[in-house]
Amino acid sequence: MSDDYLRKPFSIAPSPTVLAVDDPQTATTNYTPATSTFSSAPVSPYLNYDSRFLQQAQPEFIFPEGANKQRGRFELAFSQIGSSVMIGGGIGGLAGVYNGFKATNALNQTGKLRRTQLINHIMKQGSGTANTLGTLAVLYSACGVLLQYARDQDDNVNTIIAGSATGLLYKSTAGLRKCALGGAIGLGISSLYCLYLLSQENNNTNSSPKFL
């Protein structure tokens, strides 16, 4: 449907007027050429309303009373864990392909033996990297959810504390020095992420920040 049709005024012609005479055969129908125009604004061809009133700058959604307008950490945890496992499997698989070709070329392996070694490298490194990133995602999500329920709010403080606690817990069995190093790495990554969120919030003040 073209826009020209929508710009035309919505009008309805009155019903024809029948002149009553004595002879039914000579009865004629008198049509009045006048039209009654409701509005000069463009209206919908199906409903009598101005479609411009429905144009909104941003989509609007209906939320239950007291509900947040964005998903919380518990809802985001499932997608974070699954995405981390898939990304880890992909990265580990690519590393396994590289190391497999390197190892088989060094040993001059060909044919089925080379193919078997490549599959072993891909499966081993892919599962290992996926397990590592999945474990980090579980620890981070669990810390974030607990902090959100404990503090009853979700902000950058939860992100920094959850990132630091993830590094500390992941390296807690490797000694005090490596545990502190893991916490420092988690603190640095979470701090950089919070700075990125703050910069995005300053650039676009209309959108609320989405904490992970």
C-alpha cells in the first residue's frame, strides 16, 4: 500500500436520497456529491485513528509491578556459562588443530595415524579449554548472584568483587602467591569492564547499563 493513499483524508459519502413520487416507475435516485471529511490528517485505511500517534522513538514493554526492566544476574548466568563453554571449545579446538599439525609434521606421520592424532589433539585441548572457561563462568555467576541477593542491588561493585573472588577461588589450590595473582587478574579484568560500561553510559544516557 502506497503512502499517497494514507495521506488522503478519510471521508464517507452520505447515502443516496430517493425521491418518492406517485408512479413507482418514474422514481429517481438523487445522489448528493457532497462529502463529509473527518480530518485532514493521514489516518489508517482500516481504523479511524491517526497512525502518527503510534510512532514511538523506542520500543515499549509491559513489565509486572516491581519488576526490573532488564534481566538480572541469575537469568544472565545460564547464557554466560553456555557461551563460555562454547567459546572455550572453539578456541581449544583451533589450538588443537595447530598443535596437532605441528606434532604430526615433526613425527612425519601420514594417513590414518595422522588423522587420529589430530582428532586426539582437538578433543583434548577443546575439552580442556571449555572446562576452564566454563568453570570461571560458573564461579563468576555464582559470586555475582550471591552479591546481588546479599546487597539487594546490582552495580559495578558487584562486578568488581565477583571478578576478584573468581580469580581467588580458581587459584586457591595453587598456593598463596598464585591465588593472589589470580585475584589481581580478576580485579583488573572486571575493572576494565566496569570502565567500559561507564563510558558507554556516558555516551548514551538514555539507556540503562547492563551489568554482567
